[in-house]
Amino acid sequence: MDIATYKNDVWGQEVLRGVSWDLLWLVIVLAFVAIALHAVYQATQKRGDKPSSAGERVSRHDAIDRAYHWIMAGSVFVLLVTGIFPIIGLEFAWLEIHWIAGIVLTVVVAFHILRSLTQDLSSMAIGPGDLKEALDGTTKPGKYSPAQKSMHAVVTILTLLVIVSGLIMFLQIDTPWWERSNSMSEATLGLVFFIHGVSTLGLIGVICLHIYFALRPEKLFYTRSMIKGWISKEEMTANHDPQRWTPDETT
């Protein structure tokens, strides 16, 4: 299975065209194998009582952060549909929808980065102690577990690669604001397409895992918090160290 595809440029030289989309099926298979293995492992683990969602509540996500999450999720979904479906043979007028969704994603990610500068970044920062914490099943995390921090870091890197490469590609098409420039060599543009494709494939794999973990029964309270903003105090104390995360109470 090839990783990349090639073509001849106007001079007859072989240049990079982009990623080989045969890798799409490999990524999907690997993601579902990982999901199946984790599900089997989890089924063998002994579980305690599930914390109750009743009683006192604590705030986990502000409304503005929940809105960012779902707008980003929606724009990424549109980008994947409009980017992948034509490749697998489902043809439709996708280009304009694709770049509009790309602009939306760029704006919300830029907003998230600016907002993050005013927040406590230490709660999401990955440090040397996170590996030890991940291997020690008795240590409770602060607001975010090592797995959640790692997922956020990987999604951030892949999303930024998609955005930067996408913006470069955006300059090469006609838009309401400019005409295509054709300023890049075919070899350079091929490299940009390759980076865009590889980061897209990475996002597909990570999103499959993210959805799986969001729907696991023992993790559903996190998903609820991304919709309603809160978790119960019992859920918080069962899964987090109150000395490392002291959220505000809510009603």
C-alpha cells in the first residue's frame, strides 16, 4: 500500500501529488481494532459502583467553551464529509461548502487559542508526572486526566496542520475575495496536499477514538458536561482529586 501518490509536472518530472487515500481504510480498520481491544479489556475489569448524577453539582465547562466545542465538531464533520465523500466516489458541489467550513474552523480555533491565554493552562498541560499518573491506577487526576490531555494535544496539532495547509490551498482557488494565484510550484503544492491529507487521516482516527470514549458508559458524565456544563459532586470526587481541582458549585 502506497503512502503517497505522484504525477508528472509540466516539465515531465515526477512530483508529489498528495497522500494515498487507500490509507483511509487502513486508518479506519486500525481505529476499530483499537476500539475493540479496549472494549474487550474493559469488559474484563472489575468495576465499583457508578457515582450518582444526583445531588450537588459542580461546574466543569462554561457555556462559551461548550459552544466552541460543538461548533468545532460541526465544522470538522462538514470538512470531513465534503473532503472525503468525493474521494470515495460520492460527487457533489463540495468545494464552496468545504472552504466555508474551513473558515469557520479557523475562526473558532483562533478564538479558542486567544481565550486559552486568559485561562489556567496548567490544567491541560502535559508534564512528566502525567505518564506516572497514567500508569498508577490509584492516583486521581486534576480537572483533566493524562488521556484527556493527550487527546487534546493530538487534536490540537492535527487541527493546526489541517488549518495551515488548508489556508495555503485556499489561496490557490478562486474565491469572492481573490482569483487563484497559481504561485506555487507543483512540487510544493503536492507537499501541502500531502500534509493536509495525512493530518486529515490522523483526525479521522482520533475522532473515531474520541467518539468511542465519549459514549462509554463510565465516561458519559463527561459527555453530559459538554452539553449541560456540570457533573455531580459525587462524580467529581470519584474521578478527580479535589486538592488538584476545585470547581465552582452550580445549581
